[in-house]
Amino acid sequence: HLTGEPGRVPVRCGVSIGDTLAALHGVIGVLLALRHRDVNGGRGQVVDVALYESVFNVMESLLPEYDAFGAVRGAAGSALPGIAPSNAYRCGDGAYVLIGGNGDGIFKRLMRAITRPELAEDPGLARNDGRVARVAEIDAAIEAWTLQRPIAEVLAALDAAAVPAGRIYSVADIAADPQYQARDMIVQTHDADGRPLKVPGIVPKLSDTPGRLRTPAPRLGEHTASVLAVHGWRARAANDDGPP
């Protein structure tokens, strides 16, 4: 209900976010259970995590907004409802830039950067509530400026004006980004057949034990027999390359 453009068919978020968030909440639960065991003694406990609950847990103020005001937040595209201006804008070379100009001071700098000083000094736009009421006008002014320039020029001008902005990245952009590389987030490894393969780096990064990738991901069922053998069970098929 939140993703997509207003009045259009709802869209997926593009990745399996429920699986990932459930795994992260599961890890949090395991750490809490281990801490309780170590501090208070006793045995372990069940960590109960559901996919939908994990996603619901990161839905910000959706439920309080509904309960207190009857507000049902819906799809808003790349905009942030109730905050202006903050949106994705098309540039002259076809790329898109995301601009967060919603702070009062930031808004003034943004308007001056796009050569609209009269909007920067407009008392009706000095605060967020006034800007929200005229968000269509503001968005049109911003995109009229971005459409006349390639994204590199747009980003340079906004950076000089101290306005938060960034390119909408594809995976190709990520793979070539020097910041990702400097942070060891593009890691060269190999697949199960020995072919070179780039994968995401490890997060979080610990100062003393930052972690590393030791082996590639196993083939489907590669370790089934060895895992079952630890518990004294026999696998139905010999699909394991590990020790018997």
C-alpha cells in the first residue's frame, strides 16, 4: 500500500526485504537470549520471528498515525508525505537525482542554487507546512532546473550549496563507486566452480574483528550429509562433499 505512484497499481520494493529483516531480527533475538543465559544462567529459549512482524517493525509511525488521527498513509512515489521538498527529479541526461531540501535553511540554499531566489525569500515557504501546501509548485521549479543539466552538473551545484542530493544508483553504479570500494563493500571472491565473482562486503565492520569471506556459497545440498551426521542422522542421498 505504500510503494508505487499515487493512483497506480501497488508495486514490490524490488528485493526480498521480509526475508532479510526476519533474519536480522532473528539474530537480535539470539543475541538477547545468549545474553540472558550468560547473565542469569539457565538454558536457552525459543526465538520466535515472523516475516510480516519484522517488516511491520520498521514501518515507522504508520500505526500511531492511524490510531491517533485516522490517517492511512498511501503510495507517494519518491516523495516523503508531509515533508517538502524531498523527491526524485529527472536530469537533462535522463538520470534521476534525489534531493532532500526539506530543512528550512536547506530549502533557501536549494532555491538560490536553482536560481529561484524569490522562492527562497517567500515568507509562505519559510516553514515546512507552507512548503507542503505548495509542493507541486516547488517540485516543478526544481525539475525545470535539473532538466536543463546533466546529473554531474546538478550534483556539483548542489554539493557547493550544501544541499543533500544523490544519484539514483543502479547496481552498475554501485559496482563502480569508489566509496563502496574504499569501504571494502565490493569483495572479489569465486563461485563453487572457481570462477571470479563480486559479492557485497561484510556489515557491520568491527574494529578488532572485521570479518572476512573465507569460502564461496555452497552448492544446494552440498553440506547436507555432514550437518545431519553431527546429529547422528543419515542423509537420503550422497550429495555431500564433506567428511562422511
